[in-house]
Amino acid sequence: MVANRGSVGAGKASVSKRTQVARGLCGLVLVSCGLLCSDASADEPEPPSYRLLWIREDDAGSCPGPSSIARGVRERLDYDPFRDDARATVEARIDRSGGVWTVSLRFSDGTREATKRFQSPSADCTAVAQAAELAISLAIQGNELARAERADGPAVPEPEAGRAPSGLPSTGGDAARTSPPRADAKPGPLPAPKPSPPPFAGMLAISGVGTVGLLPRPAVGLDVHGLVRVRRGVSLSLGMAHVPEVRADDPLFRLGSTLGRVGACVDPTGSARPRLVGCVHVELGSTVVVVRDLTPLAPGSKVFGGFSAGLLFVQPWEPFALLVEAAAMVPVPAYDFSVSGTGRTIYSSPLVNGVLRVGVGFGAF
């Protein structure tokens, strides 16, 4: 009986030990799972957020606005890195001097700071803005602030001997091993940048117009002119002018004219300020004669076409601009007015007319 009780006691002791071992293994598995899960979540940190400050100096007013830059960065990163309440900021300042664009980038979160700067002799700001979008995207993807902090901190140790750098398989030993990526490793290249559409550029101008040769004597009137950029350096031009009647050499007759025009303007100076633009137009006009007697009569009008070419000077103070245009117009056909039955000519237009416009525009051009 004593032996049997001792055997039972030994069995109970063995079961108790197995239970303790099982509990210990379960605890170890739970701890291991917790560590692995925390490591997995640490491998996928939340992307950093920034406030974007896009600053255009006076000579860079033709460059895209901050919304266009932010849209280009979002398209390149496939997510939106910008938040109005973000602590970190991206300050991008663009300027033009001596025909060279300068873009200065500064990343800051109050305690860390990183800067970049590049220049471009491009004639148009569109290509420079795309380069700025790409530079901001690369810096955000590479977490520029964290890299700047690591550059000031202790050096990262080199991989152990026998391990291949950059995560390549090791050439020594029976089992292939890989080294962990270095903390300061540069990110891989981004996909080719997507070209962002150029910002809309157009202007509406109201001008006083002076003419020589269109009517019997120099005359002034009102001109409305619109410009819309259709591609880099080329704009569609539309306009209409009205010149009230002026007295002919014969005081009984007065002549006035209305003209419309459509054409294109080419900007060889790119984004320089001020701009000198060359314009060519097709003209369509009508000149009317009024007989001043006891009762004014309008015996008829002459409709004519023509061509004009000139230079347009634009001095912008966005959103306004001063416009001065000088042009020469060739009416086709040349017209004249004569009194029927008398052979007396009231007015004959010359082969070339001169036009001067001075006005104020509103818009971005």
C-alpha cells in the first residue's frame, strides 16, 4: 500500500511539471508573437506629412500656383503628403534673375532642417515647376528630415563580415544569408515623372486705339483685346476696335470705322519681364460715311478685309498689366468714297494704315 501511494505521488508530481512547462511555452509564444507583430508594424511607418509653402518672387509670377505643385507631387507619390495642420513644412521659393531660374527648398519641423537648391536656364517656368515637383517628391519619399538627423547622429555600423551588402545573397557558408538594409540607404528611383498640364494663361485688355490712314484724319477710339495661351510661347489673339466718325476734308461728310481681328502672338522672350510679343492678325472691317446736312444721312458703308502685323509690349503687375501695341494694317481691297455724278472723291484709303493701342489688361500672361 505504501509503494502504491508513493507511485501515485510521483505521477502527480510529473503531471504538475508538464503543466508548468506547457504554461511556460505558451507564455514564450505569446511574447514572441507580440515582438514579431510590433516589428512588423514598425516596418510600415505612417508616411510623413508636411505643410507646403510655395513662394513665387516678383519675377516668377508666371509660374504655377501652389495647388498645381501640390497636385503634381500627389500624382508622383500616389498619396497626399500635405496637411494644413502638419508640424513639418516644405518651403519652396522660386525666383528668376539674369535669365536663370533658382529653386530653393527647405524642409523643417522646428528641430531638424534640410535644404536643397538647383538652377535652370529654361526659357519657360513650366519645366522648372515640374523639376521642383520631382525634387519635392524625392525628398518626401526619402524622408529628408530623418536623413538629415541621421547625418548629425552616430555613424551606422557596416555589415558584419561574411554578409553581402545591400541585401544580396552571401557568397560564404552553406546557407545563403542576407544583411538588413542600412538605415541611411537611399530610396529607389521614382517612376518617370508625369507631365503636369501647364497653368492657364490669358488676359483681357481694354485699350484706347489711335489710327492713321484708316479715316480721313488721325482718329481715336476704343479697343477690346483678348489673349489665350494655346501652347508655350504661342497665344491666340482676338480683338475688336471702334473708331467714331471724324470729319472729312469736305465738312459735309464724316467717316467712322469698326474692325475685328483674329490671329496669333508669338513670345520669343519666354518668361522674361517685361515681354515683347510679335502678333499677326487677319482683319475684317467696315467704314461708314455719314452726310451732315439738315438731316444726317448714312448713304452706305465699305466692307474690307486685310492683314496686320505689329509688336505688343506687356509690362505685368499681376493680376494687371500695361499693354502697348504698334501695328501696320494693309486693307484688302483699298476703298474710296466718292459723290456719284460729280466725280468728287470724299476719301481714298492708303495702302498701309498705322494703329497704336495703349491699355490695361487683367489676367495672367
